Amino acid sequence: MNKLCLPLAAWLIFLAAAALEVGGDAIIRRGLRGGGWLWIAAGGCLLAAYGFAVNTIRWDFSKLIGVYVGVFALTSVLVGRIGFNEQVPATTWVGLALILVGGLVIQFGTN
């Protein structure tokens, strides 16, 4: 894979990993709230798949997780708002913006 495609591939993997992580958390939540152990086990499998996916990106670990946290935070807030119809307070949106700015600094800052 050439270097120009790598960043796009990394962002797509981040999005897939975030979907797996948020989905796994949501499924475990359902299991803990009366859904049973099969839901919890299924959520655990998704969380393991997230760990595998995010670590396929060959970046330094600190950069990898630092940037991924921003993608995960955005995905989490959007799933809460859209998927669970939660009312997200303004302070959460401000905090999310700060996390995203931090992720951009980690990704695009000079070494």
C-alpha cells in the first residue's frame, strides 16, 4: 500500500474499530440490564474484534491510541444521541470538541 492511501485506510479502520467498540459496549450494557450472559459474551467478542482492528494500524502506540480516542469519543456521543435518543448537554459537546482537537494535534503535530 502506498503512503498516500495509508492515512485514509487508517481513518477507515478507526471508524470500524469505534463501531465495534461502541457496539460491544452497548451489547454488554443490554446483557447487564436483563439481557443475559449471551449478550455479554457477544459484546466481549466485539470488543476483542475492536482491539484487533485498531492494532492493525502500524503507528506508535501513543499516537495510535491518542488519535483513536477522538474517533471513539465522537462515535460514542453520536450513538448516544442518535441510537439511544439521549439528550447530550452542551458541556459534553464542548468536551468532545476538545478531545477532537487533541487528536488532531497528536495526528498532525510535528515530532
